[in-house]
Amino acid sequence: MSTITDISGIAGFQPGSRQPSRAASTPTLAEVEAVYRRPLLDLIEQAHAIHREFHPEGEVQLCQLLSIKTGGCPEDCAYCPQSAHYQTGVKAEALLDAATVLDEARRARQEGATRFCMGAAWRQAKAGADFERVLEIVRGVAGLGLEVCCTLGMLNPEQARRLAEAGLTAYNHNLDTSPEFYDRIISTRQYEDRLATLAHVRDAGLQVCCGGILGLGESESDRIRLLQVLASLPAPPESVPINALVPVAGTPLERQPPVEPLEMVRMIAAARILMPRSKVRLSAGRLELTDEAQTLCFYAGANSIFMGEKLLTTPNPVPDRDLDLLRRLGLRPEPPHRHGEPPRSAAAPAPGTGSAITAAEAEMEAELARLEAQSRRRRLAPAAGEDFCSNDYLGLADHAGIRQRMLAALGPGARLGSGGSRLVRGNAAEFERLEARMAAFCGAEAALLFPSGYAANIGLLSAIARPGDVFFSDALNHASLIDGMRLSGAERRVFPHLDLHALESLLRRPVPAGGRRWIVVESLYSMEGDRAPLAALAKLARQHGAALIVDEAHATGILGGNGEGGVAEAGIAEAVLARVHPCGKAVGAAGAFVCGSRTLCEWLVNRARPFIYTTAPPPWLAVQLDAALDVIQNEPWRRQRVKALAAELRAALHQSGCRLADDHSPGRDPESPIVAVLFGPDQAAVAAERQLAAAGFDCRAIRPPTVPEGSARLRLSVHATHTPAMLARLADELRRCLPLPPSHHPPS
């Protein structure tokens, strides 16, 4: 009986060792189950998208499988008519001669096959003359320009090495089912024996072909476990055959009911998501599938089939029927590969068997697949639908007046690029005038322009602090603030979001001798939409000898009498060491200002690495920012409208039954332009994003690690360009996205 109970033992299994070493990207059973149990149409759609990303669209690999040694196998696999334990009418035959096999390989090549697979009914690959003949056959088939695959039973390391030297492309050794169900199907071989052979195959530099069989009497949990084992191998299999049992009279499984076609589709789709670069082969049992069922299998990610009237000893569709189906579906056979060239979709070999680049990319793909399984893989998507996700709160990114100012500035002779960092040749009078204006605008002594908000936060925090200092950081601070603190070498003490009692408790604790205290917060939080109590924070900072630093990313242009931000609105400018005013949000442009004293700005010019070593922004950005500040000051109706619409949207969402992230926050602001609708599970937020996109709204799902675990959400942003009718329609659509309450029962 198999003793494997933990995936770490499978992923890290090495022959001769029982010490597990968990693979870096091993998916958990819960993650695989979350993929497998998705609604089928959603599962198929996602699998199809992944398939198109990793494989040539419309190509199907054609393989042919030949039994080169039939019958008389000492194994007792309950499904196999070649087992000597059962009376199935299959007679034991000798190993075919090389000429016969090569004739079959040539015929397969003429019918369009690019891979020729050969199976021998052995428990262990034979030694002596039989194995030498197999090597001769492999060399001959490889010489025909075909990929060569064998399944000869168990291999030892020397046999795997010699097969690789002979030109073998891949070795098939299926796991069949889960470790837990395995001993119900086979008693003459252990699961660990199969894993050991796979390890020898990988070590020899051969591609692994490994899959399983549906319909053995296994449960869905066994299928999920099999997928987890396959996806957790040290490198994903190059190809994953998905078989449906073909019951054969005389075997213990002769009375097994047929596999439901949609079960095959689900297994193929899950395999495609979990092993995106592998070939997924629609294998045994295709005669029981209608053309429509096979079509779904291809759409879900199958891109390889076996041709020929027989798979070893069981029937299979004739080649003409397969080619006709592919033609009707608009699919085409995969073209032959140049001799010696690896298949384009081949999974990378394990570390040590291929190039460092290939191994690194294989690890990246495995991690991307794990993120996919968690609904956390991020992809670039073009803007489409009504914008409820960007930070262009005031609508300045498309302001006609600002555009005209920029066009006028870009006349003949205008410089398009700065040509270097501000300290070399990238400085411009436009930047200095703009910095003086920004300082006056927000009530600071000086301002310094950085290329981005991220660069400003990293540059500021890493330049002012040193080892021995202590940062006191709100738990929901932006990643750029966190990275800046880390780069400084100072200690970071995190307090719960907006919890001033916890902050005061931390401030009372001693810091290293000579260490300084820095309190770092945002004025308006980007993922919750709530506000920091800046006046109370300034008071705590004074009491405990700390310097207060405020990121005004989402407050610039929104808070304050003229859009100067939360610090100006709270009247605490003198109590704040530095304010960061990014310009990529409500200002509608790019870049960021650090505002504070002249001494601070001079220090940053000399110590802030993102400022010193970054090419300066193009001079025309200064024109855009100057024009945007004019609009912010001269068109106050924009921020007033944003606040009124935000309050209206919040009321409509609450009426629709939505749960907002800041509902119970002490910093809740009903007029905040950031309205975060909580869904909890990642999959629910992603499904809502898709549903809203279909209704014409661009609302993006925000998932961990950007937000805490279990708090995936749609982060909505309100713009001055929205209308009440748009908000009402959005609230109505969101209501349709919410899960039904537990007590809800649909009418019968």
C-alpha cells in the first residue's frame, strides 16, 4: 500500500531517499481543488485563455502509439488487458523487429504524426538483447525526423541515460490515479516506484510524459489529488495524457460505467490551468466521445491526440476521421520539428538538465500557474467600458484646456526629452518654476519633483533614515512606503490601521540609542477609501519626539480648500516633516513632489538615489502639471462634484446590499472618491469584475497581497465626469454580482 500522504514527499522524492524537499511552487490541495471545482464554463474559459497564451493557436500534435511487445505483463493493473493475471484474449508476443517498427513509423509520418510512441508490456525495461534492440529502434525512428517516445515500464538511471543518447525525446510513465487510490488498482508496484522512474527520466534530460486514467472507480478527490501530484513534480510534465478507461472483458474493471464526457472536459481544463506549458493529450477512450465532446476538450486545452485504429490493444478512431474533425473545427496538425530541435511547447527540464535560463523560466511558469490557481495572476488589459477603476478623479487626464497648453508648448524647437538626470543636464527652468509654485500651493517652504510617486517615497524614506532609527508605519501603507523603509535599514514597527492607541503604545517603547522616530501614514488610503486622523497623529508625534511623514497620493486635488491635500486641510503643515504629492492620480499626469523645508529638499538632491540616478522627466511634463494646478485651483466644482457623487454611490451600494471596506473604519469618509466593495474570496471578486465588464463597466478586482487575505474587492473610483445615472446602473449591476444569502432558496 502506498504510504505517501503529503505532497512534499512526492515533489521532492529522490530514489534511495525518504527525505522530502517541497518544490518551491507546489500547489496546495486546496488550490488545486479550487481550480477543479470551478463552474465548468468559467473553468473552460480560463483554460482556453491560458492555452492561447502558451501554445500556437489552432495546432494539435498528432501522435501514433504502437505496441512493440504485447501481452504477458507480470503487473496486475486492474484496467490492462495485457496483464498475465487476467484472461482477456491478448496473447504474449515477442518484441517486434526494428524493420517492422520503422515501417510503421514511416506510415505514421505520412499520415501526419510528428511523434511516434512505442509501448512494451514489461514491468521493468529488459536488459540484454531486447534493450539493445529498443535502442536500435529509437535511433531509427529519430532518424526519420519524428519525436520518439517509449513506455517500457520502470527504468534504472543507466537505461534512461542510454535511451537519451539514442535519441529518445520523451518517456511515458503514467501515475494513473492518486497515491491514496493507487493500491486499489495495482498491487505489484508501488507509487514510489513510478516516481523513481520519473526522476531517472528527468535526470537523463528526457522529457516526462505522465498522466492518468479516469473511470477506474476513483472519486473526484482522487482526480484532484492526481492533478496536484502532476503539477508538483520538480518540472511539469512535457505532456499529460488524460485517458478514459476502456473496459475490457476479463479485467477486474470490465463492468465500470463509462466516463461522462464533461468529466473529461473538466479534467483537461484543470490540467491546462495547472500545467500551462505542457501538452495535454486527449488519449484513450475517444471512441466513446462525440465530435461535440471532443470539440469541448480541444477548446478546454487539449492539443495532442493519438492517431491510428488501435492504442496498444484497445480501439481508437481511424486517422481519416480525426483529420476530418480537425478540418471542421479549423484546427491543423502541428508541423514537424526540425531534427534535434525541441518541441516549442516542451516544459523546461529540471535544474541541472538544461540551461539556467530555461530552468528559471520553468520555475516562473510554475509560479504563474500557482497564481492562476489562486485567481491571483495579473494580466495587462486594455481600457474598456465606463472607467470606474482609474485614479483620474477630476477628469484632468483628458482635459481639453490642459491638452491645448501642452500642444502650444510642443512647438518647433521644444525639447521632447530631458537628456539626463537633473544633476547632469536634465534640469530645466520649467521644473524650478513648477517646484516653487507647488511649494506655495500646499504651504511648504520648498518642493522637489521626482519621476513618480513610487520613486518619491523610496527616495525620501531611504534618504532620511538610517540603521538604528525606527519607522512607525500604518498597516495599510502603500508598497512604495514599505519599500522605502526597508531600503533605509531602519527598523519598522507596524501598528493596526488607524489605531492610535496601538501607535501610542509602540511610541512609548524605547528605540536604539541615537535612533530617531518617524511616523509614516497616508492621508487618504488607496484601498479602503478612509482618512487618517492627521491632527491627532501630529499631536502624538510632538508628544513622543517623532517626525510625521504623510503620503498625499489620493488626497492631492481632492482634500483641502483648493485641493492642497489632507495636511493643509487639517492645518498641521508646520508639524509635518514631509508630504509626498504624486501627480498620477487626481492631477491626471505623472511625477510626484516631495514638499517640506529647503533643507529637506537639498538633502534629497544629495542623498535620494531615485532622484540622483534617474533621467529627469521630459520638460513638457512641467507644462502639463502647471496647467493641471490651474484647473485644480480655478475649477473647484470638480472636487465638489466628486464628493457629492461619492456619497450618492455609497448610499446606492448600501441599498443594494454591498459591504464596503470602510463601513466600520474610524476614518470613514462618505465623500471619499475611493469606494471599495468587499467580496472576500479572490474568485468572487474576479467573477464580479468579469460580470461588470460584460455590462460595460471597467472595475478591477484587487486581491492579496495588495489587500489582506480574505478581503478581495472591487476598488471603485468616482470621477467628476460620472453621472448619477451611471452610478445607479453600476449599483444595480453590483447587486447582481453579490452571492445569494444562505437562507435564499430559488423558486421551484
